Amino acid sequence: MIKKIYLFFRIAVIFSLLLFMAMQFRELFFSFFIEQSIKKELKESFKEGRESKIVLNNFTFYDEIKIKRLELLYESTKSGEIMQNIRSLKADGVYIDLDAFLKASQNGNRSLGFDLFVSQANIKNAKINYKGELYTLELNASGVSLREALDIKNMKLFLDSPYAKISLDGRVKSNTLKAKTVTLFSEKMYNDYLPFIQNEQKELEIDLELSSKEANMQTTLQNLRITDMDDLKLTNINLNLIYDFNEEKFSIVTDYLAVYENYEANIKQSAQIDNSSNYISTLSGVVTKDEIKLPFKEFIVEAKSYQDNNFINFSAKDIKIDILTKDFKNYILKADTLYAKADAKMQTSNNGATLEANIYANQNTKSPISLKLKKRGSDIDAKATLQTSDTLSIRGNLEAKEFFIDSKISSIKNTVSLFYLEPFGKDISFDAKADAKTKILYKDGLEIETKIDVAWYDVKLNEQRYKSSKNALFSLSYKDKNILLEEYKFEFLNQDIYSKKPSKLTIDSDMNIELKEIWVYDNLLLKGLIETSKKKASIELSSDKFHYETKDANLTMKVNLKAYMDENANQNIQGEINILDGVLMYQPKTKFLSGDKDIIVIQDMKLKNDAKDTLSLNIQINAQKYIKYKTKEADLFFMPKLTLFKDANSDLQIYGIVSIEKGVLTLSDKEFEFDKSEIYFNDKDYTNPHLNLNLHHYALDNVDIEIYVTNTLNSPLFLFSSNPAMSQNDIMSYILFGGGSSEVFNTSSGTTSKTTQLSTTLLGAGVKELFNKSSAFKIDTLNILTNESGTLGYELGTRFNKNIRLVYKNSDISSVVLQYGINRSLRIDVDIKETGQGVGIYYIKDFNIKTP
């Protein structure tokens, strides 16, 4: 391409040189004619003050110039000598062998020895032979003076060549031509020297300044296109070309606007080209329009040729690419970017190109990413091997502008980490195995269709981690900045989230995302605007009849929620959730239970995150009618009337009441029926609400046991009563065994200490069974205690691991003992009582005591 540009400008300069030579030929001709023809042959016809006219046919000048008809009008001097002052010169049918004349001039055989002045000159049908090609010239000039330098007051010239037609209007002063020209390039010029240019501007206006030292041409082009690159367009081109005759070197200075699809850049370029096609070029650009947000706005391209080697260097922010080529067919490339380094070889031919590259994502990468690309005609076939089993395959057609991409990624996290990227930030990590099939079209605009299958994923949000081994699916398309999410499904928090109803969103040039219709479960609509540049968002979630069904719930709800986020990351969510109908089957998964607020748990504390809590909430949760709650142990109807409230930099608070209309609670095959009951939330400790529960247990012999639970969830207070009235031991016995303690445990007519001990043991076993079957908190020790006053007490024990065990005792006074086993022989007990605290260290030793 550089050679062709050089030839283009070289031809332009030759046109200018021909013009200059034509003027020189004319002057040389006058000198020869006057000296040879007039002085020798026609001297007798000149008289003082007489105007004479000479007409010559088939005149030959130095053997290199032939003229069919020459007409000369001149004046003689008073002395009778010829004055070198020509009133008019007309020539028709001029033929000039420029190659022979230039050769003779180099030998010093073509020179002038006197001054010359021509008032008017007209040359028609002049033909110039130069390097086997014929040029036609016509000239009209006035005020032609040749003394120490050439001056032409005014001249008009038309030159017709195989490459262009040139009309020139200018003047010459002191051997320097200044003119305005109109140039119309021929098809031969474009085909032979400018096949890479598609110039929409037929005529080219050029400001020309020509001297014996240099030729300076300036012009402006409105539009210019590059062949085979229809999407690339150059506009508003200002071109300045300077040719140095002594050094035989071109200098080019230009600026223009480059437009490629939805990208634009202002370009400034300078170059120097010598007659050996060696060149140095510097190009600087500023990106003014960018569709995908390139990582740079400014870039520089430096190119030079030396000893048939062409070096090209591209540099931008965090990107540097070096290219070496000898023949513009075989290339060696080295790239160094912020994200990766690469070594590549590329070969081009008339029918296509091949590229092989090794990409090193970071300095520690031992196995590079391998890329192989082949282009045959318009067909493209490429394959990238990211890791052992990760591949990216691309096939397509440039003419059809259609591509298909198949990708297999075994670990997105590992792939992304190759490039030192953290797309989700430090507090969020994501990993998944994904396969994707993508189709890309860019005929009338960019179109993308893709289906993504996710075999598994692992996401961590702050300290919470969620995994899923279920297959996830995303099917989406992109056209005209509109994204259509045709179908999706995935699992989150053990819940299947899906929609087969198409969702729509758009992305504008500022990367703002408008959520037009995002469907969840096909009946929950999400709308809003996310302004990514300003970090603002406004989202609305609504449904008149949203149906939510999982293994934990089957609910129909009316939802109206609005969420806002400003540029300072302040978040606000408000609205209402109204439960219309349904059943709730959710059962909390309890990993640790603390039944008493006096229990102290010691654990490692993490440093507090100093980040501001900018979330505020105001959400009402109501129900139009009682909702059913059904699990293995519970079957009841309740109605919530709650408000979730939170200010920024404060804890979540829940206010309101959950009313229980009726229901049944089953514990170890024992049924407890609910009367109207309530659970109250009235402070920020929403995990410890106040209780007002009324339950009944009916024994087989028509005994009605009423249980009233009050106080808080963490410190409940149980009150038992019965109809008919019974003691606490009998009530507990009826609950556990369906009969009174005296009836169940008496084995004789009299009551002894052994029967009391037996009844206590069996009662304790029953309570332990009741707890273990109905709670996630497993008890390994439970003893029922009796004190001197005859009331019941109990002792609970559970082991959390091999070293820690907790014992809670409630008799005359309550106490908690935390037992920590340091080793097999040493144990530390921390004893917390209502009357004080204490620490005991126990040494345990096994003894083998022999008894007689």
C-alpha cells in the first residue's frame, strides 16, 4: 500500500514537472529559432520598426521536438538586428520526445544564451512521449519573460494523460509556479496505482506551488473509502504533499475523520517517502465515538521501512503492538497489554490469511492460550484453547457477515483469573461451568443469538455462599441495542427461578440499561432504569396476581415494590406485599439453638466492616385471608400484618403481629390444638418476638390440658393447667404417656422411693424423646429432678463437638455449665448461676481398684 501511495504522488509531481518542462522547451525553441532560422535565413527581410510574421511547417527542433505548424510574430530593432521580443507565438501539432530531450540535457547540449520575452503564446495539440506513454498538452500564456529567471504573468494549461486530466490556472514568478488545478483521475490511475481507494469525489482541486527545489500540493477531499473495507470511510481530508527534487523525497501531512461502523476517530498523520520506497510515518488518533467502550481514547501508530523491512508500532493506554513484515504478506506480531502478552505469526495471500498466536494471560502463565485462525476467501475458521479442556471455536463468513461461536468453559473463575480480572469485586466471587452456542450477524446492524447452559455454579455474596448442581439455562438475543431474554432458569437458595415469557431490556450509547419487561415466574414484572455512568437506579417490581410455588411454599400474592439507588449508593426499598391465598410449608433449618438468654457463647469475632450501610426499607406484608402453614409437625392458619423497617446505618426492624386463627401441632404423635394466638414483633430484636400462644391437649379420658406460652421466643414461659385440675407431675405424665404419673409408674399398692425414682427416670426419657423428635437441637442427656418441695426440675445436656458440651440445669435455681475438654484427663467447667459465676478445673484419672 505504501508503494502505491508513493507512485500516486509521484505521478502528480510528474504532471507538474511536465508543465515546467513545457515552458522551458518553449523558451529553448525561441532561442534556437531566432539564432538559427531568423539570423541566417531571413535576416534580409527585417527592417527597422517593421513587424514581421514567420510561418514554418514541419519544423524540427534539436531532433527531439517536431512542430507541424509554427507561427511567430515579432519586431525588429532600428539597427536591423532581431530583438528577442516575440509579440505572438502559435504552435500546432507539437511532438516532444521527453526521454531523449532529458538525456541530451544531462549532457549539456540544451542551453540558452540570451533573454527572451513572449507577449502571447498558444500551443495546441502538443504530444509528449514519456516512458512509452503519450501525454497531450494545450497551453495559453501571456507575459512570458526569460531573463535570469522565468516569469509568466498568466497561464492556462490543459494536460490529458493516461492517468488524469488536469486543468491549470496560474502564474510563474522567479521560476516558481503558483496555480490552482482541477484534476480528474482516470480509471487506469485507480486500477494501476490506487486500487485500494474508492474516491466518491470525481474532480480534485489542488493548490500547486512548483519550483526548481520542490513541488507543494494542497487539496481537500470530502469522502474517501478503502477497497475491501466498505465500512471504513475517511471524511474531511486535508492533504498537503511536498516533493523535494534534490533529495527525491515526498513529505505528506494530512488530517481526517475516520469512520468505521459505529466508531469514529480524528486522525493526524505525517509521512516521508523516498524514491526507494523507504518511508517513515506517524499517525495519532483520538476516538470520538465508541460502541463497546474501548479501553483507550488516544492511540499512536508509527511505521517505517528500512532495507526492505517494514516496522509498525501501535501504542495506546496499556496496549502496545509491534509488527514486522518484509513483503506485506508475512507478519510477525508481538503484543503487550495490561491483560495479556502475545506472540503471533500471520500469512496473507490473495485468497486469505492464517494466524497462529500464543497468548500469555499473565507472567505466571506456563501454558499459553493457543489461537489458530484461518481465512479462505470470505470464510473464517478460528479455535482458541484456553486451558486443558476449555475451547472457543469460531466459524463464519465475512461476505455473509455471519459467525457461529461454540465455547466450553470448565471454570469461569479460572478463565477470568488468567487475565487478572475481578468482574464482581472483592466481596463477590462467582464460578461456574458453562457451554454456550452463539450466532452473530452484522448485515444491517449487530445481531446476536446465544444459548448458555450452566452445569453448576458457586456464588459467594459477602459471607454467604450458595451452590447449585442443577443445570441452568439462559436463551437471549440482541438487536438494535435491544436485548431479548427469551427464556431462563436457575437455582438460588434452593429455589428454582425461571421464566418462559420473553423479557426485554435496552442498552444505550452511555451503557444505561432500561428494563422494559423482565419477567420472573412469568407473572412478576420488573421494570426500571439503571444509569451505569451515574451509578443510579430506579426499579419497580409489580404483579396483580403473582403465583410462587416451590417445595416450601405455594402462594398467590399481589406485589408492588419500588427500589431506588442514587449516585452516593444510598438504597431505598418500599412498597407492599399482599398475600391473596396459599400454603406455606417452610421449616427453618436450625444449626444451633439457644434456649436461654443467659447462655454465653464465645466465638471468634471478625473485624467490623467500616463500609456504610446505605440500605433503607419500608415494606408492608399483609394477607387478605388466613394463610395455611403446614409442615410435618404443624398444620395451622395464620394472618400476617407486618412492617419491615430499616433506616440507613441501622438494623432491620419488624413491627406488627402474626395472628394464628387455629391449627394443630404434633410432637411425638401428640397433638396440641391452637386456640386464637398471636406473635408480636415490636422492636429491632425481630428474631426474639413476644409470644401469646394458647394450646390444648386432649387425653383419651377426656382430660383437657391447656398450655399457655408467653414471654419471648428465646426465654419462653410455659404455664400448664388442666380440667379436671391435676398436679404438674400428672399434667406432664398425661402429655407424655396419656395417663397420670401415679397410674403409669406405680408397681405396688404403696409408694416407695424406688417407684418415685423409676417414675422420674421414665418421665425424663419421655421428655428427651419428645425433644429429639421435634427439634434440630439433639439432647444426649435429660434428667427429671424432684426437689424437697415436690416440684419438677430438669437437667439438659448436649454435645456440640468432641471438646465442647453444654449442660443446663433448672431445679431450685437455674445454672448453665459449659464444659471444655482440653484433653482426655483435663477439663474446664464454666458454671453460670443466678447467684454468681465460677470456673472449675477438673483432673480425671482412670483407676483400677481391686476389691476382694
